[in-house]
Amino acid sequence: MPEIKLREMYKDCVNGLKNIFPKLKDKFSGFSSPKFAKKIVNKKRFLFSVSAVTIVIIFSIYIYFSGIAYAVKVNGVEIGKVRDKKIIGTAQKKLEEFYQQAAQTNIMLTAEVTADKSRASRKEVINETQLLEAFKKQINFTVETHSIYADGGVIAVLKTKEDADNVLEAVKQYFLKGTDATKMKEITFAEAVEVKQEYNDINKIMILDEVIDFVIKGTTEERTHKVQSGDSFWSISKKYNMSMDDLTRANPTVNPSKLKIDLVLNLVIPKPLISVKTVETLTYTAQIPYEQKVEFSDSLYKDQTNVKVKGEYGEKEVVADVTKINGIEESRAVLSEKEIKAPKPQILVKGTKAVPPKKGTGTFAYPTRGRLSSKFGQRWGRSHTGIDLAAPIGTAVNAADGGVITWVGTKGAYGKLIIVDHGGGFTSYYGHLSKYNVKVGDKVHKGQKIGAVGNTGRSTGPHLHFEIRKNGVPQNPLNYLK
């Protein structure tokens, strides 16, 4: 209780006693005879005693109330005592204003402040200014922030909602680069993204530009390469032990075939914390698969198949919603289809004749259909070790007899060459080929396709150079062919 009020109470009590004395005097004024002299003396003693007791009571009351105080505690720890409980709230308000001005945003005090009734001497009591300074040492604060959440987890803390919205817009623009956003049916985030207003430690607030880069890459790691003369995506990926696909993903806006000197490439594969989802309605032409029919023929071996009628794909107009995540197609939902051109079925002829043994029989068949353009023996002053059969490039070349493939590859003047070992010392050579259908170690039977006529090596035109050798010595093939 304030000292002024106690003084007023004391004055009221004293004035009350002063009012009592005249009444007592009137009451005993009739007792003037000596007989009552003793009683009058007792009356004065009585009044003195009452006055003394009253003064003691008033002084005791003053002493009691002047000692009342309030123990101020922060998170349960006492920091001082005050006489008036009101100054606690005033000091807290001034503390909030002080912190808010320093942070330049709304703040919230983080400590629990309590006031327990207590007693204190005048020296123990602190004033409002002292209480405010004690609060500054003991009470921390959090600031108003706007946090970006993705699928329930916080990924960034920004100072204002405008900053948070700018981050989300920048992420969208990055992944929409090179696309026409006006054609998009839907532009959203693949994750459940929301911005929440909440209070955080001021040190958690992130810098706007750094947040954008962090959300797009998913990391703060920086590794780059400046393109130099002679660089290519292949050489750069090998230099940094990256795959071509990873280097492409790290630089989605760069055309690998058009690298420019001094262009800075990112070597960190991005793992975005937020992905942009787009849905676009597209109209395009798609192929209709053709049906394949099979006919059987005893003129072909069981392992042989020929195309009798080549199939043709049909065409259809398709309208579909194409969904992409960060520019990469995720799925497409077909809305409608319209046939433009009907497909034509393909007819295959499959052999039923038993396959000959995959070993030499001692007799040889012509390896291809073609005109004999050069014989065995002397030609242009040199020895011609085989015969030439002229035929269009791509004409099938078959094994002249059964055996094992011992050579497939390029060999000098032969160009692309296949050698077959038929056993019994016999081998056959097939030169100037355009392609191979076998590999070393394969077993083949007589008449099996092993390659195609070409014009490789030392050749004057498309033809097959065919040899038969016995114990390594070239023989006249015409003496063996039937």
C-alpha cells in the first residue's frame, strides 16, 4: 500500500481520538466533588492508555502495509521485487516495444513472467526502470515470420509473406522456362505447399535469393565448370565422372549440342525441394500397330522366317492431357482418339522343313543368288582365290555348308568377312559383306543366313567374294557347288 494512504489512515485515527476526548470530558464534568477526585485521575490515566494503544495499532498497521511487495519471476527464477504490481505489465509492454523497434517487425516474448505476493524492505524494492533492464537480460523474443511448408515439412523461413510468395513464384518461373504458360491447363506444385505465419528465432530467417537457389537445387553445394574450347557434354561428363544424363539434369536449360565458350555449367544434380506440376492438353498424331499374320511353308527350314507382305502402321489423331513434373513428362491421360489411316497387316512365312545338321556335309550350295562376274584363277595378272557373285547390296548370304563361325570382322581387301569351318579341313570365305547375322562360335547349317551382300574392302561393285579352302589351300568353288 502506498505511503501516502498510510499517512492518511494515521491522520484519520488521530482525529477520531481527538473527537472522543471532549465527549468523555462532558460525561465526567458533574463529578467535581473531592469524592470523585480519584475517579477523575483514573479517567485521565484511562484516556492516555487508550491513546497509546491506538497509536501503537496505527503504527503497526503502517509498518505491516509498508512492507508488502511482489516477487517478480521469469521462468520461475526471481529477478527482483516491486511494490506496485502494475509496473510489471508496464515494463513488459515497454520491453515488447523495444524489441519490436530493434527487429522492425512484430515480436513475441518467449518467457513466462509471474508475480508472487511477498514482503520486502525499501532497499530490496526495484523500480520500473530497474525491472525493465532485468527483463532485457532474462527475456528473449521471437519474431513474426512466414514459413514455406512442403508436404508438412518446413523448407524455408522468410521475413514476410511477400518474400515467401516471391520464392514460390521464382521456382515456378525457373521450371516453366522455355514453355508457353498460357497453353497450360494447370500449373501447380507436385507437393502440398502452404505458407504459414508463425513466430521463430530471428536467426532462422533466410535471405531471399539464397532461399530460391536452395529450393530449386535442394542443396547449398556449388560446383561449376566454365566451358572452354574443345569441350563437349561428353568430355565434361567424363572429366567429372558424371553420366551424360546427370549432366543434362544439372543443366536443364542448356542445349548440349550448342555449348558456348565461357558458359558456366552446373555440376550438382538438382533435387528440388518443391517441384512444379503442369498439365497441358495436346493434339498429336500417333501410330496404330499393325496385326501380324503367320503362314507356314515346307520350302523353308524351321528356323527361317520370311516377310511375304510388309505391314504398314496406321495413324490416329489423339487428344490427351500431358502431365509433367519440372518439365519431364510424368503421365498422359487420353481424352479422345480418331483413326486417320487404317493399318495393314504383315504376313510372315515360317518354315516347317527340318533343319539340317549344323556341321559339314561335304557338299556345298551356292551362298547367294547372283550373276557369276569373276571366276577362280588368274585375273589381271594376279591369282583370284575365289569367285565373285554380283548381287544388289543387302541380298542374303547363306552358309554354303554346315559348320562353326570362326571369324566375323573386317580383314584387309576382303572388307567385312565371315569364315566358316566345316570340318574335314574345309573352310569357306564370304567377303565384301555389308552386314553380319552371326558371331564367332555360332553353329550354322547349310542355307542359314549369315550376312548380306555389300561393297566393302577392295571391291569394284556390290558382289559376294566366295572361297572354298581345303587345309588352307584355295580350291575352285565351282568344282564343289551344286
